[in-house]
Amino acid sequence: MVLFLISAITTIIIATIMLYQRWWTSNIPPGPKPRFLLGNLHQLKPHWTHSFIEWSQTYGPIISVWIGSQLTIIVSTSDLAKQVLRDKDHQLSNRHRIARMTQSGNDLVWSDYSPHYVKLRKLCTLEIFSLKSIENFRSLREMEARSMVMSILKDLKSDDQTGKPLVVRKYLGAVVLNTISRLMIGKEFESEEGKEFKSIVEKEHLLSGSGTVFDHVWWLKWVSSWIISDKEFLSHKDRRTKWFRGAIMEEEDVAVEDHAGFVRKLLVLKEKNELSEETVHGLIWNMFTAGADTTAVVIEWAMAEMIKCPIVQEIVQQELDSVVGSERLMTESDIPKLPYLQCVVKEALRLHPSTPLMLPHKASETVWVGGYKIPKGASVYVHVKEIGRDPANWINPLEFRPERFLLEETDVKGRDYRILPFGSGRRVCPAAQLSMNLMTLVMGNMLQCFSWSSPIPGERIDMSENPGLLCSMRTPLQALASPRPVTRVITPLTLD
Ligand code: HEM
């Protein structure tokens, strides 16, 4: 009798779970057949985007992929992007968090859409990303761009560099990181602090990358903890905190007034108990990690495209010569008079958005998109790279042709759903305008001061990509830089 009762109850529980599962997944978008417990993990290529493109060709522009036990919906047309990021934005603005580094969600990037999130977003928008504060920090960006040019000139003059190509990302990484650190903490990192920051970020990518696949399969999560032991994870967190104390907070007992930049504002709020220490650290870390590489990789791709296609480089230089001349360095106030340079930035963002799948969104309730159900809890990716290359939106989409943007005014900051490098809607990148200014300024300075060419004429540039959330060049771009006349008048610029 007891046995009969146990087996009856077990059968009822299993049947209920199966019925619930069937109901939960009814009407979801089509996709490759998942395997029990594994989902489609075994079919995913290291570049997830490549698998998503193949599956979209078979199943259509909205697909379901099971990443382990996590249902993931991928949309890859402008119309569907509009539905996700505009019409259903409210229900699809939570974040999907997997890696252990992102788990708490007390920061801005990984927080769910909640009152806490709204408070942080408002704070960041007012203090660092408003048009007024972007304007206030203009001379700081110009100073950093000038330092970049001087550092390239210095390297070109050094004996062991003569005739050798430069590794372009070295200069781009530095100019972007220095600009963000001045904005955040009012100073550049010491060289050792900068190196340590890069090394921590690399380690973090490794830590969040190596276990992630297993993090998706609930019965394999222990493998993730085995690959990255809790001890290793904790020691990484300690290292990060130590770096924070040294590079950002200096000493724990330093008074709030002694700090500079955005950090001071955060510390005042912490003193008033309006923000926790974890949130303060999280916010600062967000700005460095979300801002530094994303901006530098787009410029690196643009430079590679212009070395491949020297005519584009020549047109930009002609424009710079006629608008700015060769007696002074280009500044941000020249940007409105440099339409072709602006088009180059947009074209680089169209073909090479730094985050091809944006950041993962999550459904806070069940919604319908494109006639399909997106159940509560599902992750949602918008494949912005594919949208930027969709022949329905663009003529010869794979060609680097900046002049396409001369023909019509195109917004790239979230209003035109054919080009969404910064996302759109509630979670749109808050730094879109700041990075547009910075990218245009840095690119303009690089092209006004130097002509860039391939170290081995005629050799193909490796345009392959690294897998991962951030789409950087697999082979760092190397190029020869020949100084142009304006470099004769360059001297360091100091802040007033
Ligand atoms: C070319 C440069 C950049 C690109 C292409 C880019 C792109 C993006 C994208 C696609 C998102 C996610 C949008 C979404 O989930 O819907 C995002 C979010 C974010 N970005 Fe950027 N970004 C860039 C530069 C920066 C910079 C310079 C900073 C800071 C200094 C920054 C800070 C952030 C933050 C804090 C978020 C999270 C916003 C939120 O979740 O509400 N980004 N960015």
C-alpha cells in the first residue's frame, strides 16, 4: 500500500512537471532540437554567433536555443529588435546573470530593472554621461588624444622601433583607459596600476569564460566550481579589492574630499548610507570594463578597414586637411564640420559592433514577440551584428563604405533599428554619446597625424574575430605609421 502511494505520488509529480514544461515551452520560437539536459550546448560553435546565423537560416529570424537548461531566444531582424527593445522593453529589461562575477547584480550593468537600477542609472546619467558633463570633460579627452599622438611619435623615434610596425591596440587601449580613469577618479593610472587592471580584467574574462558552459547545466554546475575553485575565485576577488584600494580609493581612511571625479560623489553617497560599498565598487568596475575595450576595439577595426581600403583613409585625410589644416591638432569642436570622418565611425560600428549580441536581457514576464511566446525567465539576445549586415537594410552590406551614411542622416544611438551598436530602449548604453565623441576624436587625430599602411604591402590583414561577448580582432592589428606635416607643431596640452 505504502509502495503504491509513493509510486502514485511520484508519477503525479513527474506528470505535473512534464505538463508544466510542455505548457511553458508551447509556442516558443522554432530552433534546433535540444538534447535531454544538455540542450543545444553540444552543437554550439566557439563563436556562438556563427551557430545562431546558421540556425536562423534554417528556422527563421527568431529562434530558440537551449543553452543547457536555459531557454535563450535570439532575434536577428530590425523589426524583431524593435519589438524586443521598444514595444516589449518593459518586460524584457532584466539581465541574465551567469558568471559568478556578475551574480549579485548590485551594480548597474548586471542589475535587474528595479528601483535600485533606476537610481544608479539616474546617478550615472546625471554625473558622467549628461551632455553638460561630456562638454565639461572635453579638454580632458583632447589632452589624452594628444598624449596618444605624442606616444606614437616617441615610439617611432626610438632606435629599436625604426622601420618596425606598431601594435595599434597598445595606443588605443591606453587612450581610452586613461580617459575613463580621469573621468572616474580624476587621474591616470600609474603604469603599474594600469598593467594590474588589464591583468585583472583578463583573468576575469578567463574565470567567467572557463566555467560558463557548465554554469548553464544545473546538474553540471559542480564542474564549474571544480574548474574554478571557490578558493581561486575568492583570491581573484581579493586581488580586485586590493587593486581598488590602491588605485581608486588610495587608502581606506583618506577623507572623501581628497578624492576626485565620480568616485567622490559615490563616496559621499556611501557615507550617507545611500549606496553600499559593493555597489560603489561595482559601479566603478562597470565603467572601466564596459567602457575601455568596447571603445578601443571599434577603432582598431576601423583602422584595419582603412588600411585594407586606403582610399577611405585618403578621403578622411583630405577632409581633415581642408577643415583643420596642418597648423593645429583636430579637436572635438571640429567634429560637426567633418561629415566623412563621422561616417567612418558609423560604418565601423555597423560592421563591427563591439558586442555583437549586446548584453543578455531576460524576460520578467511572459510576452509575445513576432507571433511567438517568450516565457518568463527566458534570456533574450538581439543579434545586432547580423542586423547591421542584413541585405534587407543595407546595399552591399559586407563592404566598408562610409559614404552610405552621407546619403541619409542615420542615428546610431538607438533610434534606428537597422544599426544598434549601443542597443536601444531602457538598457541602451548610457555612454553612447561620450564614446562617439571619443572614437571620432581619436580616429581623427590618428589620421591627421599619420598615414597608416600594412607592414607587408599586399598581405591580407587577418580580419577574423575572437569568440566571446566582446568582438575584438583575433590578431592584433600591426601597422606602419608615417608622420604627416601637422606632427611638427604638436606639443603637450595641459588642463586649465
Ligand atoms: C564603442 C563603445 C561602446 C559600445 C559599442 C557599447 C555598447 C553597449 C551595449 C550594446 C550595451 C548593452 C545594451 C543593452 O543591454 O541593451 C552597453 C551597456 C553599457 N555600457 Fe556601453 N558601449 C560602449 C562604450 C561604453 C563606455 C565608454 C562606457 C562607460 C564609460 C559604457 C558603459 C556602459 C554601461 C554602464 C552599460 C550598462 C547599461 C545598463 O545595463 O543599463 N559603454 N554598452
